[in-house]
Amino acid sequence: MSFYARDGAGDLLARYSFIEPLLEGKRVLEVGAARATEGGSALFLAERGAAAVLSIEPDEQGVEAALRAGHHPFVQ
């Protein structure tokens, strides 16, 4: 199943903003969002206080796109 983001990555990231107050110091497992946001969602979570983000993506192309998007010391 893929994320439904009618307006692209911006739509999905706007949803993530609602959990921002819960992120501080937490470890986050993100499943299947790397392709939809080209890695932006994992970076978003880490930059907003998550202690660690593990992003799992079954699509190899999604993983490659996420790796090109950028790096953060707390994102795998």
C-alpha cells in the first residue's frame, strides 16, 4: 500500500506537522514514505526533534531517491 498524497510530498509533510510535538527525543520508524517524499519525510522528522529515524522502503528506487535527497546523522 502506498501513501495517498494528492498534492505530492507537501501534502504528506503537512500531515507530519501534527505529530511534531510528539517527536522530541523519540525513535521513529517510517514505513513506505521514502518514495513518496524522496526522503524528505525522514529528514523532516529528524530536523524536528526525533532522536533517530529509520525509514523502510520496499522499493529500491525509493531508497535511492531518498539517499540523493540529503543526509542527516539521525536518519537511516
